Amino acid sequence: MTAEAAAFVCSHVFQHERPVLLVVRAEGDWQLLCGDGHDEGETPRVVGLNHFLDSDPSLRALLDLPPEWEAKRAAQGGAWERRPIT
């Protein structure tokens, strides 16, 4: 996976209100999420993954995350825990 890939981003992450704490590769698509709840019907933003890799280099550790897997962490800078999507 390259850093130029598109990523679906929740509004909290897009607006820099919360850090990325959950990364999901559902159906191969990248999703960068805060891990909190959102308003029903919220539409995610599509952004180049590289923009988030620049602002949070710890996301680079997940570039090898396979499709149908997810990774989460308790806080920004924390260790990523990977697992298959259930």
C-alpha cells in the first residue's frame, strides 16, 4: 500500500478535534477514525492518506495492515493492537 492512497476519515479526525485511534481496512479501503460515536448519517471525508502520515508519523507503522484487518490504540502515540475485522 502506498501513502498516496485515499482514506475515509471521520469528521472528528478531519477537523483535527480528535486523534486517529482506529484504522480499519474494510473491503481494502482505508478508514481513519477517532473511535467515538458520530451523528447518524454523517458522511466521511475522503482525504489522501499521506496528509495524515505527515501529521501523525506513527500511522506509518500500519502501511502493511492487510485488508479486512483493523488496528486500534488507547491514545495518540500509544501502541497499535492489530486484529482481523470480526
